[in-house]
Amino acid sequence: PKMAMTYRRKNKKTEEEEEPTNFLFYSNEVPSRPDGDFIDVIHAKWFGNHHLLEAHHGYIQWLFPIFEGGGANMRSVALNKKEAKMIRENLECAKRVIKSYRLMLNFYGMELVNEQTGEVRRDPSNWKDRYRNLNSNSHNYLRISRILTSLGELGFVRYKKPLLDHFIQEVVENGQLKNAARSLHSFWVPCLNHDSPA
């Protein structure tokens, strides 16, 4: 055991030594894996491709990295605080985070009304179809939990409450997303207090 502990200490890279994979992805220098693409291509060609966004299970961990790790995608890399700061402080990377958010909001039948306040509303062009999909495909609820967590960790805390407010309106008040009620109360609302600033 003592030898194993020594081995782990020698082979565990510090944040300074780790390659900033998520920062490189958001800098458009490396593609997502597996079967992914560069971030600018994803924004340009995947936007509105709802079938691809529904069926592909390896992109969400790249678009919304979190400190806890890559989840189901072993080819993605956990976010660390150093690269979270790098992404937040790089204007082009920060703009790409907002584009990723818009991409997923469109997939869920929503749109970002105001980049400053984070106000979200139904997308008038597709919300009925996308809400039906969201009610039927509950694996998207895990994706939403990741998005909320990642927004906080990447420095977009201000976007979390407006998104939650929109879900509360659509789940509780309007009854349009009833199947998401458990995730809303058990996972998404608690995410509001999980900012983990880098």
C-alpha cells in the first residue's frame, strides 16, 4: 500500500501540469470526442439538428464541462479551476459558452432573450415539438443538470436562476413539462446554490 501511494503521488498531475483540454476545446483547437467536432463547427452545423443532438451522447460533456468529470463519456475530461478561469477570462471562449447555451436552449424549445440578464422564454418557432420531446426523453434532464452546474463553474451564474424560473413556470404553473417535475425539485433547484466559482 505504501508503494502504491507513492506511485499515485508521482503519477498524479497537478492542475498546472495537466493539459487544459477543455480550454483548448473552447479555443477551437481540439475536437470533442468521440465522433464530435471542433466547437465552431458544432455551433455552425449542429444548431437545429435535433435528431443529432438527441441521439449523440458524447457532446454534452464537452460543451458543458464540470469539475466532477465527464460522466458517461470517458473521452471527455473533468474541468479544473485553472482552465475554468481561463475560459471565463477569454472573450472568445466566453462567447462560445453562450453559443453552446443557445444551441441547447433551441434544442429544448427555448431561447435566450437577453445575454446580460439571462432571461429565457419559449422559442415561438419550435417549442411545442421540443417540449413534447423533452417530456418523452428523460435523459435530457441529466443534461440540464449538467448545464446548470457548468454555467456556475464557468462563471455564468447569472444564467442559472432565469433558466430555473422558466422551468418552474413551464413545469408548475403552465403544466407543459410535467414529466420534469421530479428533476426540477430534486436536482435543478439545488443547482442554484452550487456555483463553485473558479
